[in-house]
Amino acid sequence: MQFTVRINNKEITLNKKTAILDLIRDEDPNKEAVAARVNNRVRELTYELSRDCEVNLLTVRDPDAIKVYEASLRYVVAMAFARCYPDLRLRFAYNVSRSISINLLGGKAIATTAMLLKVTHEIDRIIADDIPLIRGKVTLKEAEKIYDECHFEDKKAILEYRPENLCHIYTCAEYKNYMYSHMVPSTGYLHDYKLRLYAPGFMLQYPRAEFGGKIPPFQDDPTFNRTLKESHDWAKIIGSDTIAGINNEIKSRGDIEFINLCEARHNRMLCELGQLIEDDIDDISLICVAGPSSSGKTTFANRLRIELLSRGIRPIRISLDDYYLPKSQAPLDENGKPDLEHIEALDIGLFNQNMLDLINGETITLPRFDFQTGKRVPGRTIHVGKNEPIIIEGIHALNDRMTIDIPKSAKFKIFIAPQAQINLDDHNPASLTDLRLIRRIVRDFKFRNASAEETLSMWPSVRAGEFRWIYACQEGSDYVYNSALSYELPVMKKYAMPLLRAIDDESPYFPVAQRLIRMLKYFIDMDDQWVPSNSLMREFIGGSCYADV
């Protein structure tokens, strides 16, 4: 059984199953590689090769490896807390500064400096001991027994919705847990982390691929943090802060009640937002709306317009897309291609002048960008009167460079994003970014005839643009609209799963598809017939009453 493995730019001939780790042990003494891509599939370093293949080692500079590193780090942190405070329950959640918050659940435990020092010392000891993380396969009944012994009621709850009859458990010394992810071979690979106090719990930082495998400087974002807290508080009220909780609520309440319960929250936020604008309408000239991809900006802007009309306010919508410069005038990205997400891909001067003229009572003809010809042509001729604020929507709408000639007091800034706090269990938070990615995959296929692979191929550049241009403006917003809907993933599942499963296992996007499938498979299916036609969800699955607006 002879086969050839190409690894680290050299070919090795093997005649028996061999773990990747055995091939690189001497060449990687500092444990830089944390996982590997074998013929485009992400594998643990303990994976045994048995046929011709190409192996690419992944470090913390690779996005796929960061997922492995971060899950393994959560495992070790949970293990350290279990050793130091065995009666304490933890909940991990993605939070500010691309970090993970650690909240202490139940009882009267308070995060203190003494607790921080004790746990950090234990984490460092576990890492220094370089203990193997051993994967085992057990039946669901065996897993239930293990979770009972470990008092992991939250992990036991989701087993009911696991479609397979077997599951994995990782053992590290005496500790057992499962993080729904590949893991590093041993604790000694986790040599870079920061744990800090962040009331009322802790904040865990780890290397990020977009920072070259380094831990980014901690930057507090109080607006974002407050929105996440509000989202989690509301999710707890309706029992939807975990996947098992969402499934149980759907089964007990029924589709209609659960959908309308979630939609009611959006309605309430719109009403609250409308009141804020109405109270200050004499001073507000521009309503600026921005957010990352697939946040639901288009439907939101339409619903906000209706909300304001009901209050006697007659907004006029203007899209920043109509102010694009020809591609030949756009800045170039690092690959020498037009960077259409760059702020200078827009005609900033013309937009500023148009907004100022409208606010000063002049009648102007707006441009309209013809995407077929790639050029601007004359658009609507408009005049703005009293109680007619301008709603501007686009990725740069909150950037003051776009409206530098307009006083800040005349601008009302709205940041929109789905900021759900959903966990598979206490130790495994669902990614906020993955929720938007699933939305975009479904929408791009339905409305742009784009495959999931095409969407996934563009996603890194979309994310890079978001970090550069959007998130920095969030803290200056007057209102954060949380566009998440607790029922959306059960609805999205039937649309997204076939698209993700169609990705071939030789595709470079197969690992991401598998990660999304691993999350979606736990949700029960929900029929979308009761989703209202004006729901933000309709922007992605179709059937929106705003489709032709």
C-alpha cells in the first residue's frame, strides 16, 4: 500500500498509515502548525494519511486554523475553571474587540483579580504540561452519561437534536468536553492568549488571522457590548439563547407564535427609533443607515420610511450606490484590481454638494449609476421640504467624510447588524458572522444566481472591507438596530443546507461549508409560510412586499 504525500514542498513516499504530526514533529519544534488542509479538507494534525494527497500546514495566520486554535483554547480555559472552581458554570460568547466574553452563571460568584490570577496560573500550567487532547467516539447514550457526570445539562439538551447516533468527546487528563470543532493535538500548542477582567466576567483574547496571527490590541466598544447584552437578555426572556432553547420554543409555541414574537421585537425597535427621530425632527436633515453585508439594510430602510410616514414625516431615500465613480477611477486593492468597497470609489465631493444643496432648499437632479454601462446618468429631480429628512443607505453612510459639510447635529446615524447571542451550549457560541454568511449564501443564490462557492470566494474581501470601513463607525451611531431574528436559522436551514452540501469535498470552500452545516443541522425545520411579507427575513428568502420598491 504505497502512496505519496506532498508536504512542505517535498514529496514523501509512505507504505502505511501515518499521522501528519509524525511527519512534521522534528520540523516544527515550536508547534507553529495547529492544523492541516489535506486535499482542501481541514484535518487535525493527528489525522492519519493513507492515500496520495497534498498537505498544507495551517498556522494562526490562516482563518481555518484560527477556528481550531480558538475552540481548543476555550476547551483549556473551561478545563482550568473546572479544576479551580468545580461548582462554577461558564458561558462563552463572542464579544467586543474580536474577543470572547466569559460570564459566570448561577450562584453568587463574582469575577475578581484573585480568581483571574488563580485561573491564569492553571491555564499556564495546563499549557506547559502539553497534555494530549484525545478524541473519542461515543454513542449518544454514552455522551448523555458523560454529560450527567460532568453536570453539563446544556450539552445534554442539544443531543436530542443531533441527527447522527454517534458523537465525539475529547479527553484531556481527567477532563472531558466537546467543542464542535477540530482540536490541536495537545495543550502545548496554545501558547498565545490573554485573559482579563471585563465586568461582570472575563474577556479572552486570542490570535487573529487578519492580524497576522497576533492578538489585536484590546479596544472596548461600549455600544456594541450594550447591544449584545440587550440581545442576550431578550433571548433569555423568550428562551432562545441556545439552539435547543429555540427548538423547544418552536415546538411548544408553534411556528406562528414564535415568528410573530420575534417580529414584534423588530416592530418595537422601529417604533422606538421613530419616536427618537420625531422628537428631534426639527434638527435632523440626514438619516444615515449602514451596516455589514447581509444585515437587512434595504428592508430596514423601507420599514423605517413607513414608520416615519405614520408620524407625518416624509423621508426621501437616496442610495450611495448612485455615487460610484467609473471603475477606471476607483482605488486599486492589494491585487491591483478596482476596490469598490473603498470610500474613494464614491464621488465624495458630489455627494456632499448634493446633500448640502438639498438641505439648503435647492432643487437638484440626482445621479443614477447604470451598472450595465458602469457610468452615472441623470436620475430623479427632487426638492426637500419641511419634515422631509433624507435617508441615505450604504456601507459608508456613517462615515463623516461622506457628509463632511453637514453639521453633526443634523445627522441621525443608525448602525444595523444581526447581533444574536446564540450558543450551541454554554461553552460553544455560534458565530455572529456565520449568521450573516448564511443569509448571503441564500440571497445570492436566489436573487443573483450565484452558487455558495461564489459567495464564499468573495467573503474574505467583504469581511476585510467591513473591518476597514464599517465597524469603526459603529460607536458613533445614535441607534443600533439589531436585525437578528431568533427563528431565522430554522427557516434558512432548508434553503442553505442543499447549497452547502453541493460543495465538493475537493473544493477550497468545503471546510467552511462543513462548519456551517455542523451548526445548521441542530436546528429543527420551520416552514416560512407564516413569515410576514414585510419581514427583514424576506430580503433573503424571497416574497418581500418591498421587492419592487
